[in-house]
Amino acid sequence: MFLKGLQHKSAKKALTKKLHNTTTKEIIAKPIETVGLIVNADKTVNFEQIIDALQLDVVVEVLCFHKKESKTREVHYPVFYEKDFGWKGKAKTETLQQFLNKPFDVLISYYSDNHLALQLASGLQQANLKIGIEGSSQEIHDIIIQTKEEDIATFSKELHRYLHILNKLS
């Protein structure tokens, strides 16, 4: 219990350090080709509906978060758990490490609760543009779209509006 608290503190400190060392980004006006999607699968059950609503003709890779591991749960997408982050926010699993190292044009953090594992996954990802929804951390994301998790249609409409303004749609 005591070590888990220290581990959380070291991971939070590593995330804060990375966010403070981040310099201003220049948004390149080229069409997006890859999108990463991080979803809290404990709250958002039908995330395939999110992918369909995006209406983007690009490769979308999904990473789902579950708070605890369950042997009876059926999973169709890569999953990470709270225990998959070690000291100083280092990824312990190959799946998580591959997702964090992949250079996405846009990362969508589709969760509203600021759980440390979700923040680490979004904060440590090296995407060119990070987009979150209402309730997600403003330090991590470049754009926050003020919608609830249930309002997928509004999110998709606003996302298209911002991507069009930034010349990211082909």
C-alpha cells in the first residue's frame, strides 16, 4: 500500500516534469493520416460508435483502459490497466509501450475523469495534436472540446470543425 502510493507519486511527478519540459508546438497544415484513441472502457462501452462518428478516412488505433483486470471480460482492442505503469510512469507492457511510441498525427483522449493511468497514456504519447473532452486535463491536451462522453455526435461535429480550421482534413 505504501509503495503503491510512492509509485503513484513518482509517476505523477514524471508526468508533470514532461509537461513542463514541453515546448510550444507548431501545427503543420498537412492532412492527418493516423489517429490514436484512448478510451476509458469502464465508462464508454460502445467506443466503436465513436470511431464510426469520427467519419475520418484514416487509420484509427484504439487503446482501452480498464481499472482492474478481469478474466471474464471479452476484449477486442488493446487494453492497459492501472498496473501497467511502473515507477516514474514507465510502461511495463509491450502493447502500451508500442502505442506510446507510435507517432500519431492526432491523439483523441475520450475520457472525462482524470485518472492517473489515463493521464499518463495521453501525456506520454508524442502525438502532433492532442484533443480531449470536457473533464480531461488542460495541461496535456492542445484542444479541449466541451462535450460529455455520451454526446458523440456533438464531439464529432466539433472535431471536424477544429480539424478543418487547422487544415488537417484532406
